[in-house]
Amino acid sequence: MVALTISGLRKEYSDVTALRGLDLDIEAGEVFGFLGPNGAGKSTAIDCVLDYVHPTAGSVEVLGFDSRRETRALHERVGVLPDGYELYDRLTGREHVELALDAKDAAGDPMAVLKRVGIADAADRPAAEYSKGMSQRLALGMALVGDPELLILDEPTTGLDPTGVRDLRELVRSEAESGTTVVFSSHQLPQVEAVCDRVGILRDGELVAVDTVDALRAANGGGATVACTVPNPEAAMASGLKEVPGVESARIGEGQVVASCTEPAAKARVVGHLLDAGVAVTDLTVEEATLEDLFAQYAGDGEKSEVTEGDRAAAAPEVKA
Amino acid sequence: MSPARRAVGVVARKDFRDARRSKLLWGLTALFVLFTGLITYAANALGEVESAVVALSFAAGPAQVFVPLAAFVGGYMAVVGERRTGSLKLLLGFPVTRGDALLGKALGRSAVVAVTVLVGFGVATALTPALFGTLPAEALGLTAATLLLGLACTGFAVGASGAVSTRGRAMALVIGAFVAFTFLWRFLLAGGYYLLNGAMPGKTVPAWYLLAERLNPLYAYADAAEYVLGQSIASIVTVRLRGGASTLPVAEQLQGSVPAFLEPWSAFAVLALWALVPLAIAARRFGRANLG
């Protein structure tokens, strides 16, 4: 069953085109991540799904309800953590959850919700006194009220410390296990990788890739890079490192040779090759290709087809996580 | 309960709960109470006012300033404030449509203004039997008319708030309206009259002129209050620039007989229109807005 269908979604503002014809199906029970740099159109897409913004063309259907015509029915089944929101300063945490319960016509104990997101001890303080992380936890708790069929989380890690991010991941996992579809957006890729069944990479208002993280990784040479610290990198390079089976490319780093591998076993072969050639390997680091690398490839300046392994390695450090 | 009514109720309760914690509104209410109380007391203490109804007509004066003030201050940020901070996204993330949000806010803020009116007039009304020995039935009618003024001004303020996209514009609209209603209206009308007739309006004027005056909700309130009290109110803002015409009944200000549209009901109708029309315009504009 399809939980969310986006068809030909376009959004033009007077000065800028935010979305250029988005098409996407998200299956029920799936955890889907919208990825892309700020300004790529992630929030605009989510805003169209929630009818905060009216599309110039195209349509969105959520759980069978049209986002423009059946907004109320849609929101009865969806939990939302918006981006760029503020809480009601004068209302307490408990009053916020009560508001959510009331609005969603749901039964439940506000304290249980606050406990679940870890801010029960601040229940009776006005939200004005909350830190950014506490606010985010409260808003997340409000999104969970009424056991929605679909959770939409726009940049949910904003303001969360590492513990908060871990809690969020666990929460997303447990919601997904109970059958909830989860759609979220992020520009913080490592935090997304662990929980997503599929990701969609948005660039400049277009979806440039939609697939599982593993498939994207495989499609992009997605193994790992192995960096060996050696006394003479030029000599080590000249030993025929590029010809090692499973090595896609190799380059010289600072006192290192760096080989990009397309399959896991190639890493050991690289080290074996160097040792066989009489090169003294004094240190060794292995880096798995992260979503960030993939992301740099899709979201960077160059077209996908033009990006080579070397370009990717060079581009990756420039991407702000 | 239908989902729409439920959603409107949720927003109204939320807003009432939120707004009643505003210190500014409490301050305005306190000032209003002080004014109506003092005026009622002074009206008696100075010994010139014999009747409780006349005392009430004095208390209606400050209401004419404080009710719009409280409604405008309490209402102009209702929608646009949430739009700018983004808390509107939380609210519309629930099964609450934009129309629900607008109507709920209008009701919530109206309830806050109603509390201000009831507290203010409550004090004046409580003092009346102690000072004058009677509690006239007119007090009830005047309170109802003042509540209607509160609805009109709140409708305008929340409508202004829903129709624009920045706080500055909402503020400009309510400040502009306040200045127009309390001050500019009579000069604009007199100026228009002068341009048409080459003379300033006198004590008696054509019917259209009285209607144009009445389209100002504060004049409409003065007329409505005059109708329920049987006595013109002591106003400092709806003075008619026409040689003492302020205290004359409508019939004596007219050149000719009283047309249907100047009967007392039209004063109440004008207040109802001010409560509804700005909200209807806002519903259209707000319904189309991008809230991203």
C-alpha cells in the first residue's frame, strides 16, 4: 500500500522555482529520508504535503487523501514536526500536549507523552523557558499524539544534542516497527543513514536519486577507501596499485596512498599488494563510504555522470554536515 | 460534535488560555475598570448627576476608547504573530484548517475582550445601586451593546491579522483604524461635505451624512448605546462637528424624516458587519497564503 504519492509537484515563487516536478511514492511502513542541502526544496516539498504551501502544479495524496481538498482528514492521520516552528511561550509543556490531544481528539495521558520524549520533569514550566533541544522533544511528543499512521518530521535533529539524536533514532525505529510510515528531511546525513529504508536526494528542486542507502552506495562504487601510510607514496603508487582487482581508483595523499575499493575484499588485497611489493606500511585507516559521500556526489556542483571517484574524495570534505 | 466545530473550539480555548496570560491585556483591563469605576463614582460625588442611567451614559465614554484598544492590542497579532514565529505550523499540523484557525482565534480573542467589558462594566454596575439606590435595567442593554462593540473591534483586528503577512502591516492596519475611528472620521466627512456643498455641515444634515457617520463602529456604538439608554452617551471620540449635534437624537439632526436605514437597528447591523466582513476578507486571503 502506498502511504504518500507525490505527482508532478511544482512550486514557483515570484523569484525562484523551489520544486521542478517531483514524483515519488512512499510505501506504508517505510522510513523515508529526504536529503539535500539547505535550499534544495526539502521543506517546500513537505510544506506542500501538509498544505502549508499550495503547489503551482501537481498534487499530493496522503493515505488516500488529497492534500488540498481533504486537508482535515489528512491531518487526522498524520503527526507533524514542522521546521522553523516556535512553541507557545506562555503555555506549559503539559498544556502543549493537552492541546495536541484535544485537537486530534485523542485520549491519553499528557505525562506519558512527556516521559516518552524525556521532558516529564519540565511538564509545568512555560515553553519560553525550554532550551532548543527540549522544545524539539516537546514538538516531537506532540507529533506522536494520537498514534498517527504517518509521521512527518522536518529537520527533526535541529537543536538536539547527540543523546537527543540517538533518542530520536530509537523513537523512529520503534514507530516504524509498530507499522508507522515515517518521512523526514535532513541535511545531516550520518544521522539519517542508520534509520532510513530509502532516501531521496533533492538537488535544486529535483529528486536526483531515490533508492536504499545500500543500493545508492553500490551504484556509486560504494565500497570503502583504504589509506596506507608509507615512506614513499610515489613509489608505492608506481607499484601498480591501480591494477589491484577491486580497486577503482588510487591517488597520493599526504604521506599516504589512498585506494577506493568497490568490494570489501579489495581492502586486504591493497595491503597485501603493497607488502608484496616491499613497501613498508606503517599505518592504515579504512573509511566506509558514508551517505555523505554519496550525497556529495549527487548534490555537488557537477552532474552525476561526470563525477569520478577522485572528484568525490575531493568534494566530500567541503560538504557541511 | 463535527470536526470543524471541535477544531474551532480547540483554537478558541487555546487562544483564550494564551491571551489571558498577557500582562498588557490585564493592564488595559485594570485601566478600564479604574475609569468606569471612577467616572461612576465621580458622577455621583460631584452631585450633578441624579440618575443612574445618566451615570451609565458617562461610563460608556471610556468603553468607546478602551474596548477598541483592548480588542486591537489583543487581536492584531493573533494570526500573523503565529505565522511569523511558525507556531501556526504546529496548529495547522493538527486537524485544524485555516478557516478553523481564523474563526477560533476570533472567538478566543473576543472572549478575552468580553471579559474586559464584563469586568469593567461589572464594577460600574456594582457601584450603581450603592451610589444611586437603583440598578436600572438599561445597564444590561448597555453591556450587550458594548459586548457587540468588542466583537466588531476584535473581528476587525483578527481579520487584519489574518489578511496580511507581516506584523508591521497588521499593526499599521489597527493603528490606522484606531486613529480613523477615534479622530479622522469626522474631519474626513466634514471635508467631503464641504467639497460637495461648499459649506460645513450644520446641526442638521442629509440622511447619507448620518449613515456615513454611523459606518464608523464607534459612532454605531454611540447610536446603539443611545438607543438602549434613551440618552446620548458622554463621548470624547464621536463628537459630531456640528454645533452641539452630539447630544441630539437622530430625528433632530436630520433634514427631513428618518429613513429606514437610520433606525436604531442599523447601528447594531453596522457593528455586526465590522465583526464579520474583515474576517471574511481575511479567510479568503489567508486561505490562499503560502505559510512555508
